[in-house]
Amino acid sequence: MKEFLVELTTTVPEGTEQAEVDRIRAAEAVRAGELAAQGRLVRLWRPVGELRSIGVWCADDETELREEVLGSLPLWPWMTAVVTPLQRHPNDPGRAS
């Protein structure tokens, strides 16, 4: 699988009931755990004070990433995504020898 740096920004539609937001966020946490167990979600960070996430995700290609991986997230309809394909850097200190 290929690695992608993904920046996700969530915008909750105006007028959405807080109970609905809470329900979808709870479902999002469950789905993120499933994707992590599948090796699709590798790392995830949130900039302090923002409803934006930055993560390393894996898929065979960008189409699969958007349609099957990110598209399976309960918050996906409220998200925008910036996807950057990654490749190994020869000086990566985490690179296996």
C-alpha cells in the first residue's frame, strides 16, 4: 500500500443538533479504530484548538483512499480533504535498514 499525508477539515453544517454531532463523532471514533486495525490509518494529529486533523493513511491509490477509506468515515460528508501522496526519503531516520 502507498502512504498519503491527509489534512481533513470538518465543518459541521449550521443548525445541526448537538446530539447528532455527538452521535456522528462517536461513530467516527469507532471507524477510525477499525481503519487503524486494518493498517489504513497509521498516525493522526490535531492542531491545537482546531477542527482539523493531519494524518498518515494507507491505500492502494488515491481513488481507493478517497472512496473506500476516507469515504467510510461517518464525518466524511462534513469534511474537506487535502491529499498528498508520499514516498520514502533516503534520509528518513525511521526507515528500516
